[in-house]
Amino acid sequence: MAENCLLYYITDRTALAADEPTRRHRLLEKIAEAAQAGVDYIQLREKDLPTRDLEQLAKQASSVLQQLGTENRELRTALLINSRTDVALAAAAQGVHLRSQDISPKEVREIWKRCGAGAPARELSPRAPQIAVSCHSPEEVTKAAQQGATFAVLAPIFEKRIQNQKDAPEARPAGLEILQQACQSNIPVLALGGITLSNARSCLEAGAAGIAAIRLFQENAIADIVRTLRDQA
């Protein structure tokens, strides 16, 4: 079982409110709440937003985390942007979360090293990005590790990620046996998909380095969730 359970909050502002201004306001509040509770990573996963709006939101989220880090230097929450290395660099985020069909972690590191040198936002970004990769099998986790990913997120463990698409291999629950196989890789593997407080411990016992979730964090008091999960580790 993981000695220090890594926790990864994946955002979904559309579930927070009906109107867009309220969604964004509440999302930034949740991001602050997650950081103050000690969540390790936050993925800004607002894929429906146009690039300009996503960049603006990413900069706001990054500013929230930077301010909290200034007030409390023990806070170490890293902001990752879903799939968009360019937005991550522009927003001074700590890295990216790659989908399984995206460019490789190696390519991200090359882009990160090359692009934006001297720009104010780039100077605030870390020299080495944190890179998460979505995986659906042990083989994909091994590939992510070989290509230089920081950690992998295996999904879905307990429930289908894609509805009304029964034939999609990535939609079928992997289960604990596949998770255990994936965790033999030499990078941390986080479990995602139908994770609850009642089944999280079984994921950690299978070898997961931590838990990734949307609803578990977003629909609850994050400090309570963090405390319970870390007590199980």
C-alpha cells in the first residue's frame, strides 16, 4: 500500500452551477479548497472551453494557487492543464495531463524546454513539467513510464467512463486485478473511475499510489475526503 496517498482533483465546472460566471467562481473556490486541504494535483479539465477562455481560467486558477502558496509555503498543489501544453505554459501551470491519444510526455518535455523562454509566464513555470497520462491498460502505463510520464491515471476502475458506447475498450471497468498489474510499473499509478470512500482502500491495497476523482472531491468537503483517504493509506 502507498505510504503517502497521492490525491488528484479533476475539475468539472459544468456540475457546479447553471450559468457560466457562477460556474467559474465556484470552480476557483473549489480549487482553493483543494489546495488548502492538501490535494497534490489539480487537473483543469474544462475541454469545452475555447482556447482564450481556457487560458483565462487557467491563469485565474494558477493565480489562486500562487497566492495560497505565498501565504502558506507548505502548500504544494500542482496545477495540470488537460491536453494543452501551450495553455499550461501561458498560465504558469506546473504541467499537463495527457490523454492516451495525445503527444508523448517526451515531446511535452521538449516543447516545455524550447517554448516561451524569457516570457514572464514561462519564468514562473517549473523547468521540468509534471506530466500525467490517462491509461486504460497495464501496457499503456508501461508505455507512459518509458516515455517519461510523472505518473499515470488508470481508468475506469469501477465504472464506465463513457456512457452509451458499450464497445469502447476504455469504457469497460478495469477492476482491481488490472490495477494491480498496472501498478507493477516504475511510475506511480492513480486509480480513477467510480472511486468512493468505501472502495478507495481496495485500490491502495492493489498498489495504487493514490486516488483521482471528480465527484468525490467536488461534491464533498474536500478536507474531510483528504483526511479519510490519507488515514486509509
